[in-house]
Amino acid sequence: MKTVLTLASAATALTLLALPHAASAQAQVVKIDGSSTVFPITEGVAEDFQKSKKGAVKVTVGISGTGGGFKKFCRDEIDISGASRPILKKEMADCKAAGVEYFELPVAFDALTVVMNPKNAFLKQITVAELKAIWEPAAQGKIMKWNQVNPAWPDAPIKLFGAGADSGTFDYFTEAINGKSKASRGDFTASEDDNVLVQGVSQDVNAIGYFGFAYYAENMARLKAVPIVEKAGKPAVLPSMETVLAGTYQPLARPIFIYVNAKSMAKPEVKEFIDFYMKEGPKIAKEVKYVPLPAKAYTTNLEHLAKGKKGTVFGGESEVGVTIDALLAREAKL
């Protein structure tokens, strides 16, 4: 974000000087908003792209959450929306009503990570059923202590931190754990900014929360990941690149996307940025601790753009448990 602010200041200075080329330089803007989960990849790509263009193009990257990003995207206010879940039917209808067509480009896989305070000595693992007991709507105001979930755990308050309602992470987590998107207790500290959640969990020994793997990887000294047991008889699995690739980190492994306004692709700066993203994105995804897709996925994305293959392969549903292989098979059929 520092780079973006610096460039914005530079653009303002040029405008004040009223130089002849200021207007054209200022016009070269790529507007992005959406998921805080996708943000670390897009921010890294944006910084490198701006350097490669020597300041001729400004890329702004916001983090209003997947839902917040789609609201702006479907009002035709931004060029690109980052999403930690596929576009939903209501959002598809909003885009259609506004005449916004789009390309759906998967950019990586994330291991949605359940985190605890590093001083927590009792939480060795947690089952999906225990997570549901903590987070389901019926738990609100009732499940307030750890020993209410598991009698082996202490008589201590549970402090909950989770994604805000405009977050795709909130949608995905609630569907994966509670069986229905957006079905959740409401008495927890919520934010679309994952850094707020990191801060909360790191400061309370009785805290538990969830967000994208990149924010955990960046804060390993302040947090511990909780191993997940999908169902009885299965081993506890930690989030990692290896477990996501193997398909064993379930049900919390998920694809993450950018959506590109089809009309924006007519702008050279947007087309250049997307080409750059598909080339450099896999490397940056790995750097920020997400799982890059196989090379074929990025070339397929570019083929879809070149051939005008717009729309989504998900039909407006936020699905749980989609593997990398299954995602690639769907994209190939678009």
C-alpha cells in the first residue's frame, strides 16, 4: 500500500504542475478491490508491475472483502475484484443488471487456517464437529467456555475472532464448518481486515480465530495453527502447501480468484497488468505462502481471455472441498 500512496502523491504533484502529459499519466489507473485473502498476492504483483512500468501506471488495491469487492465490481466501479470464493447468484444478477461481464481467473489455492494463541497448551487438535459446536448459530450466548465443547478442555472463556460478513472467508468457513454459508454465531470479534484478527488472537491466551494461510505464515511467531480432524478416524492435518496439494487438508482448502471486468480488458494498462499477473502471480503466490496452481492453469486463464470465454464455472454456488485437479478440469470445459 505504501507504493500506491507514493504514486498517488506523485500523480497529484504532476496534476498541480499542469504538465501536458499529466492527464494521460493520471488516466493510467488499474482499480482493484475485494478479498483480504487475495490481497497479499495482488499487492505483490501490483508493486512489481508498477516498478516495471516506471510509474506510468498506478494500481490501487483495496480490501473491502470479497462481498464488498463484488458490490463495487458489479456497479462497474473497479476493473478487478479479488475473491476468496466464487461469485454468487445474487452478485451474478447484480453484474448482469449493470451490464458487467467478467472473466473468472483462479490464481492460487489457500489453506484457510484456524489459529490459536501460542501460549495455549491444551488445544492439540480440533475436529470439524468441535468447530461447528463453537461457531454454529445455536452456540451464540450459550457456548462461552472451552469445557462446554470438550470436557477435557479447561473451564476458561472462549474468545472468538473471525472474518466479517462481507468476507469470502466468512462465507467459505461457515459453509465448510456449519453447513450453510453465512450461518454463524454473531457474538465474536469480526473484521474484513485479517491483521485485526491476528492482533486479537495474539493477545489473548483463550483466543481462537480463522483467516487465510498467508496471514498465519506472516505471523508464526505470534500464532499457532490448529491441526484439523475432518472426521472421526482421520488424522489431524496442519495447513501447508503439501497437504493442500495432496488434497488432505479438508474441508478448508479452497481456490482463490480474481474477476476481471470484460470491458476493462479493452484498456491497455489492465490487459498488461493481467498478462503480468498470470506470469508473475505463481511466484508471488508462493512467496506469500499460498499454493500456486500448475502452470497450465495460468495459460488456460490467458486462453479464456483471448477467446472471450466469460462467466463462472461454479454456477453461483460457493462450494466446499474442490481440489486443484477438479478445478482445472472445470476450467478446461469453460
